[in-house]
Amino acid sequence: CSDCGKVLTSGASLLSHRRIHTGERPFGCPDCGKAFMAARSLGKHRKSHLRGQPGTATARGSLHGGPEGR
């Protein structure tokens, strides 16, 4: 990386790393507009929109063994 000197093993890794310096957030949530530097972070965030919705496992409590899931 020309900004910090970090050595990365691939061009894709460098591209992803450079977002730390540029602030680029190319992965936007279609539900709320919040943007992320990594697709993985967007995926984790998108699950937050499912919490509390009827029919989802977390809403029924089955993921955490709540009384609703028994």
C-alpha cells in the first residue's frame, strides 16, 4: 500500500485495504441506505433487518432456545 506500506498478497486485497484510507463504502444496504466497505459486513447488517419480523427464526426464538421456539 502506497499510503501505509502494508504488503498485501493480491490486487483484490490491496483494493479492499485501500478503502480504509479512502473511506470508500461501495456496498450499500437497499433497505436503509447504510454503506459498508466490505460485502461481508453488508451481509451481516442485512440480517439485522430480519430481526423481529414474523416468520423469521429469531422472531420465533428458535435460534436462542426461547420459549416461543419450544
